[in-house]
Amino acid sequence: MNPTLTTGAFGLRVPRGFFTRLWLLVALLAALVNAGSMVSIDPVRRLQQTRALWTSEPEIRPEEANLFGTLAYDGKRHAYFGLGQPLVFLPFDIAVTTTLDPARRHVPVSSQVLDALRLILIAFFSQTLVCGLAACFAYLLLRQLKFAHAPAALGTLSLLLATTFLHYIQNCQENSLMLAMALAGGFFTLRWFDHRQWRDAVWAGAAFGFSFLTRLTTLADAAGIVLCLLLLLLWDTRNMKTTAAALLAYAKAFTPAFAVFLLIERLYQYHRFWTFRGTYYTPFLEPPPSTDSSGNMFNNPLLAGVKEALWTPQNSIFLFDPLLVITLLALGVLWRQLEPRVRAFALGAAATLTVYIYFYATYMSPTGEISWGDRYTETPVLLLCLLAVPLLWTSRHRISTAWRGLAIAVISWSVILQIASILLIPSIEVLQWRRLNLPWSIPRRFINIWLAISGQGPSIPYHGPLPPEWQQLSLLPFQLGLRFGALQPYAVGAWCVLLIIALVLLGQIVHQCLREDRAWATH
């Protein structure tokens, strides 16, 4: 028995201190990539939705009353968002606000500074929680897929550093929350398959139920995992009657837990819109009775939307998440040699991805209005990307040196690409594409980074009109320098210290992986 292993979470044998190091690494990443804001407008609006839950403030700020929202029967506008992310923000908003508000009476700072500090702290704490959960459940899911510690840990690190997940550690959209819930639901479902314990199905139902509170389309995530379970049961029993009985047992525990969140969602919508049947999407799904369909948000040509998700240079899932290509190639080459549960999981994730692509293809903005790549397909894409490094690691002795070198090159490029994604906000390339017909977002990202670092931004015709904050690196120390120049050297120094600590932690996790892999090979 390897003395460096301990029986940790859910009976798995993991190296001592692994989860502690992983959580610390995520917390450091959340601090390092913090932009001094929530990056996108949507999480700011969701935070306002949070404040409406525990204060007298409205769901929509007065200055935005005519910009977005769904009009209810009482004439009030409500945010067209679910309840999931506001619930995540809620404890941090209460804690930070009740701590900072008394400071206004004792510290001579403006309300704008305190509001900015509030955003910084809520973004850091909420992202640390959500992304930490995602990282832990990514590791647990890979272990449940029968990968050893080393490939599971390296796969988790690849999720953090080599996929668009890194961008959504900085960007406080709901993507990381939905991924965390999908990973948790997948882990508990596979654990139920192994142990047939009702509590695992309950936890799976709760995970997907909370995800449903966040966005209604996450039903596709649950359907993908259920498909994975169905395939596993069929391959295991070879008997339809036995499979149906097992699915029924799973559903008996899964459904009540999911139903609790469904009821919460319905009550919340009734409170806002006075209807149990409709959703915050209903007014957009039902355009006014006329020949003009512009009132319908789902009026984009289907094939154009599919093409935008797959092939266009400004949004292609293959360009923004290159690990997806590695996963698909590895699955194709190694299919017959893979564990049945890996094959079932891959098929379930691929089915979910197909549903997402076709559902959002007709949406007015098929890949997200302003986003780094396609944010609507983020969950199934990252579920597939999660398999890339573990598949390569476990099969590294069976593939040629040339293929190994190519895979390492793609992974290295993925890390560089995702680091580039956090250095500037994505709005820059989106505006350059829409206003100046410059669709190649990734090459322009590196050009824009160079312009920001060299200070040449204002001299470039298509770069000049942008706000100063957009022309500066979107990391807190550099954004801080725009308003408090005297503090910037200290902020940069602190940021560098955090970076060194993060690199040391990363090195320790990788070293631990290599050591455990050698120990596993000798046993």
C-alpha cells in the first residue's frame, strides 16, 4: 500500500493534502485573474437581483429600466434570469455589504470606491466557492470514470488552465456554476451506478435542480447524464427489464430532490410574473401577433446558428477550446480500449452538446452576445475537454512520439490562449468584429494585448475609440493604476507574490501526480 495515500472524500484514496492544495490554487487563481469588476454586465444585473431578495432595492436599477428585463402583469420589470446565481451571491453580498456599510461612517472614501470594493470581494469569494466546487467535482468525476489519481489530477489542472473555464473564473457569468452542478450530478450518478445508494441519486437530483434554478436549458445536462446511466445499465445487464427497474430506482430518489428545486423555481416565477406556467422567457417566445417576427428572440436561421458555433472564427468551439479536438481524436482512436463508463459519459456529453447547439442556433445571439467563444455550449464542451489529458496520459505509451509531441503542442497552445483570454475583456474583439468586420478574434486578441502593453492603443484607428479601461490589462493591479496610480506598484508586487505562490502550489500538485504515478506503476 502506498503510504502517501489516504482514504479521503467518498472512500477514494488520494494523496495527503491534495484537496487543500487544489482549493488554495483555485482561490489564488480567483485573486490573480480578478479584474476589479465582474467583467460582464449580466452578473452585475444578477447581483442587483440578489439585492432585491434581501433589501428594498428593485431587481432592475432605475437607469436600466428601459434597457432590459421582462414586463410582468403588474407593470414592473423583472430580470430575465433564474434564481441560481443570485442565491450564490446572496451570503457574500450580505456579509460584504454589512461589513463595508459601517465603514462609510469611519473612513473618508466615496460610495463609488466602496461599491467597487464590494464588487471585487463578492466576485472573489463567489468565484472561489463555485470554481473550487467545479475543480473538486471534476477530479471526483474523473476518479469515478476509473482514472487513477495522476490522470484525474492532471485533467483537473487542464480544466483550470487550458480551457475557457479559466476565462469564466474571471468573468462572473453563470457558466462556472452550471459546470460545477453538471460535474457534481455526473459524479453522484456514476457513484449511484456503482453502489446503488439512494442518497447519491438524491444528491444528483439536487445538483441538477440547482442548475435548473440557474438556467432552464440545463435540463439538457441532466438528460445527458441520464443517457450515460442508461447506456451503462444496458451494457451491464443486457436486459431491458433489469435496466428499467434500475432506472426506476434511480428516478425514485432523483425526482423528489429535483422537484424541490422545480417548485422553488415555479414559486419564484409566480412571485414575479403571477403565473405557474410561464417563465422569464415567455414574452420572447410569444411574439406580438403580426407578420413581423422581430419580437421573437428565436428567429435566427438554424444552419447559420449551427455554423456560428462550429466553424466561424469568432466563436468556434474548436478554436476557443482546442482540447476538444484532442478529446475527439483520442475517443476515435482509443474507443474500443476505453472503459464502458468513459464511452457512455462521452456519448452523453456529445448528445448534450448537440442539443445545446441546435437549441441556441435559432436564438438571436447563438453563441452569446458578448463572450469569449461560445458561452452557451460551455458546459458540454468542457465536460468533453475534461477527458483530453486523462486519455492522453493513460495511453501515452501506445501512441507515437509524433502524436505525443502534437498533443503537447496543442495543450501548450491551449494554456497560452486561455491566459490571453483573461488579459483583456472580450468586448474589444466583439466590437471590432461587428463594427469593422474583423472576425478573427484570437489573432486580434494577441494584437490587442501587444497594443495594451506597449501603450500604442490610442494611435491605432480601430483601437482608439475604446474606453481607457479596455485598453489596459484587465487585471486588478493594472486597472487600479487608472484611478489610484500611487497604489499600483504595491498592487503589482502583491500580485506577483500571489503568482509565485500559485506556481509553487501547481508544481507541488504536478510533482505529487508524477510520484503517485510511479508508485502506482511499481505496484
